[in-house]
Amino acid sequence: MRKFILIFAILVLAGLAILFFTGNLHGLPDMFNPGQQAAMDDTQCGYVWATQPLPDVSAELQQRLEKQKVLAAEVRAAAYGENCVLADGSVARFLAKQTDLYFKVPVTDIEDQQTLGDLTEGIILFVQDIPANTLVGTQSGYIQVNFTSSFGEIISLWFQASTGQEALDAGLHGADLFNRLLAQ
């Protein structure tokens, strides 16, 4: 029995020495507790649609908006994509799909579609001039324009930036542009 214990101890020490010299000793705890390693691996996650505000991008775009005198009071940017959610509910990382832009535009006459279309055209042209490296994601994002009156009335447009450009390329302006994008 003593010989067996001695031989077993020598084999364990020899195995540890091999692991040490081959650089694999650090992986030994994972062999005895594989569940913990799987929980830390972000490839073992569920993807959930998510939006994350981009305060730095919003501040930069707001400065550009004011400098270019686009008739919008406010612009806000948010990344839309997926959270990689681990089994314990924590978020391992966020994968941005696109950057969506939200504009707030005060107007005196919410019924004046010609003016709303002209303001929308200015916003589309403003978005076109944003440097590509400013916005995150691999796809063209959406533009939301909220026209608000002093009476609290709101009309919203929600369209892809590429759709806005296509409407301009088709020669639409003013009320025609507004109505095309309203129908989106």
C-alpha cells in the first residue's frame, strides 16, 4: 500500500512538472471547475436588442448643429445594437449596429408641410455632412425628427438616413419630401 501511495505521489508530481514546463499549469483550475470558465466566456451569451446613449457624440453634433445654424433646437445620438447577456444576467459587451439620430425642431405652424419639409431637408443635409468615423455601427441609422409647436402639438418623422437621401435624389423638396417621409 505504501508503494502504491509513493508511486501515485511521484506520478502526480511528474504530471505537475510537465504542466509547469509546458506552460499549461495556469489552466489546471479550469479542469476542476469548468462551469466558471463557461460563464466568463462571452461566446456563451444571449443577444438582446439594446440602445445606448452616446453623450459625447450628441454634444459634438449639437455644437455642429448650432455652428451650421440648422433650424433644430436639439440633436441626440444613440447606438442601436445588441447586448451580449451572460447566464448570470450581466452584460459582457455591446455590439453597435447603427447610430440613430433624434432631432427636436420647434415650429410656429405645425400644419405648414412646406416648411416642415424644408426643415427636414436641412436635417438630411446636416446628417450627410457628419464624418463617417463620428457614428458607430456598420449600417445606416435612422433619423427621427420631432416637430413641436408652442401649443404642445407634435408631428414625428422616422426614416432611415438612406431613405431621406433617396427622396432628395428623386428631386423631392418641401411638402413633397415631408409627405414621402411621413408615409415611411
